[in-house]
Amino acid sequence: MEEIDAEVPWIESARGGDEIAFGRLVERYKDVVFATVVAVTRDLDAAQDVAQEVFLRAWFGLPRLEDPTSFAAWLRTIARNRSRTWLERRQRQPVQESIEV
């Protein structure tokens, strides 16, 4: 609980546009987000891109976060949702075959 309390000032600062405070949050949660994305997508190559998208969505969504103490759970939810969206898009794409010319 102390870790969450320590993050609240960072979250509040980031909500106000403080990129350094958000960078601290990214640093703290990057492994959790990456692990969540990999667990859902099962694709290490795509996980980097999806994880970056998760943090972009979090940055722009911070003003809508009602309870700063729920940041970690909220971020994991974004990671799971973005990963599922990535899977759905991948499944809709036709399989590409290489053709020898």
C-alpha cells in the first residue's frame, strides 16, 4: 500500500501534464505491461509496439482516471484490452504467402 501512496503524487502530476512524473510511472510499470501484453498476444515482436500504445493511451486517458490508487489495475486493463484488439486485427488479416517469381 505504501508503494501506491508514493505513486499518487506522480499520477497527479502526470495528470497535469508532467512528462517526467509519467516517465517514472512508465519506468515502474513497463515490465508489468510488457508481461501482460506477451501473456495475451504470445508475440514478443508485437509486444513492444502494443506496450507503447498502452502507455500512450494511459497518458491521454489520465484525466479520466477517477481514483489514482487504482492506476496499476487501470493500466493492466488497458494492456489487456489493447492486446485483445491486436489479436482481433491479426485474425482478420489474410494469411500472406510468399510467391517465388
